[in-house]
Amino acid sequence: MVKITQDVQAAFEVETDYGNPPNGTLSHLGLLDTFDPRAVEMNIAPIPSIGQSTDAFHARGPINVSLPLKVACQGTGWKALLGRAIGVTTEFGSTKTPSKLTSSVDSLSILAKETGGAFTLVGGVVPNEVTLEADYTAGGFITLDTVCTAQFSEDSSNGNFTEFYGDNYSTTPFPAAPTADPLLPTDLTVSFSTATTDGIKINRTAGHSVEIGEKFMKILDTGGSADSGYASGDHAAIVDDAVIDLDHADTETITELEAVLNAGVTSSATAVNGGADPQNLLKGIYKMVGSDVTIPVINDGDPTMTEFSNLKTVALKIANNNTSIPGKTGSTWLQNNKISRGKADVTLDITTTAENEQIYNAYVDKTTLPLVRLDFGTEGSIALTNGTVTAFSRPLTPGGEITETFTIKFRGNGDFSNYSAYAISADMTL
């Protein structure tokens, strides 16, 4: 019987260890656009021989598995992929902490199922490059286009994988597809800021530090551990000993955030710009010098950011530049036996109607955009910090509107540790 793509579905699980399918509860990946769980390259080296009309031998090299995967932003699959591209997923789970780029590698197992037929299990799936795309001119859904590496791909007629992974999915319920429509470009709001002011002063022992993410703030002691004492205030916005929810009903202004912090440790915070939104504090890591540090927030004159109102296209790209580490698992020689996370590049490409000179001025004046936010409404948001406009074009053609295309790269904010990890931070819940 001829195979057709409409018969294929895919589900995923989060791996505790790289290349170790948990064989637990599967989650549906959502609407598939591009998917190839059998992109396997055997790396065969031909060995010629004098007197032979063809290669006398074929020497096998390491098995290289990749996984091209493009999904609509529907359900939880795109968030699981995006979270792993950012590099931290604890905010997406039970442990709360600010999300940021990290040096760790989080992986997924993906199970492909063909109606009435074969199964394919791909372990150690790691996004090497993801592009979140919204096209306001062509219609269609917001999509996440990923280029993933994988450890190995194994086939089975009934879901019982006995050769390499040893996991039996034949009795594991396959999840139903999400019923909600995927996100449309109109569900996405993109906004930016051009200036900051002082927001809040944190007063603690010199050497302490503060991390600010899109949803959570975390205060660390001189050893880099969670600062003790804040949970003693027993405040609902304090979700962990030193982790504060910046999107809580009790932290809608910096004045309210000040009260939450001081409920745990007296005189630990002073509001400088009391009416500002704590979620507009600049994402980064700040070290306390002389027992305090002042964290910037979006300027009073731009409290809710400036929205791009006539977008044409938006593309957020995270390139992780991962390095594969060849090796053997059992007797199988794998190109991606392990994965080492590389340097992440965070880039935002936008095409929009030319309406004002703010982005162009930032480009020619070599100033940064302190904060750019992609807001998906109830599906969460992504904050991009300290953006430099690296390319700008505004072509003129006879008739019609004037459009402009520009590229922004981000580098986080702060003065301590790996503060550039906060080039990107997310507020999403799986």
C-alpha cells in the first residue's frame, strides 16, 4: 500500500538523560509541517582496490542522525522545542527560576506513528537551530522551524524497540492531537523600548547578585546559592526561597514588588520608579557593590513599550552552534553520541511598514534597544534584551507603501557572571 503523509503523527517526551527515552507519558507535537525521523546518514567510506571495477569494500563510519522538524505553534510541542533551544526548561516545569541561555543540553525523545503501520523512535533530539516565524502577508499559522540533531533512530512494526533503545511503547497510549487552533500572526504582539531609567534598588550584602528574567527574579548570595530569608515573609509572590514571581497579582508595580521583598527581609529593596511594571526590568545579572544595586526599567515615557503596528514578517532565530561528540553506545558508533552546547546567537528579523524613525535612529546612532518583547497573550511571552540593529534597509519603489527590513542581535544586560545569557528569556508554561 502506498504510504501517505496524512497517516503520520508525532509525540514527544522529555529525557532525563541524553539519549534515554523515558517511556512514560507522551505529549503530542501538534500540527506537523516538515518532519523526517529517518534522516540517517551512514557515512560509508568506499575502499577501492586495484583490479576491481568497483569499490572492493565499504567501511562504515559513525551514524549521523538529524531531524528536520517544523511545527505550527499549537499545544506544547513548539514550547518544548523552543525551551530547549533557549537552554533551560525549569521554568516550564515544577521548579521556578528565571529562564536564560545556559551551557546545558536538554533533549527529547520523539515517537513517530504511522496509522496502522510502523513506528520510529528518535532519541537524543536537541534543537541546534530554531526559527519562530510569523508572516502577516501570506496568511497561515505561526510556525517553529527547527534543525535538530539526534542520537539514533530506530524502527519497529509495533512500537516495541528491542535493538538499540530497549523501550516498549506498544502499550503506551498515544496522545490525541491538540484541539485548539494554532497561533495566528495576529495573536503575536511585538513591541520595543528605546530608553530606560532606574527601576528598583536591591539592598543586600556586597557580593550578592540579582538575576532578572521575563517572569522571575532570583536573589543569590555571595556563593551563588539562593539568598535565604525571603520566604520567611510568606508572601504569595515568593514562589521559592529567593525567587519572586514578577507576573503575580501582588507585583504589578515596582512599589508592590518592593513590599514583597521587604516582607521577607526588612529594608532589602527600595522602589525608585514605583509605578513601572516589574516585568519591564531589564533582563540580566547584577552584582551588589557597596551592599546595593540599582536595576534599570523601561523609561517612564515609554511604560508599556512601543508596538510595531503594521508588521509584515517576524522571524526570531536562535542558533546554538552545538558540537557533536562521536562515540560508541554499546557496539553502535554514533556521530552524535553526545552533544556539547555551543555559543548561542539570538537574532530577530523584522519587515514592517515604515512609520517612524526610531529603529533607523538606533541603527545610525549605534544605540541599543533595551527591550524587545514578543507577546503571545495567554500562551506566554519572550523578552529580548539589549538589541543592536546590525542591518537596515528601506527600498523605494514607485507607488505603494514604504517598507523596511532590519536585523537585531541581542546581548543581555548586567555586569556579573554570564549576564549575556539573558539575551533571551521566556515566560511560558507547559
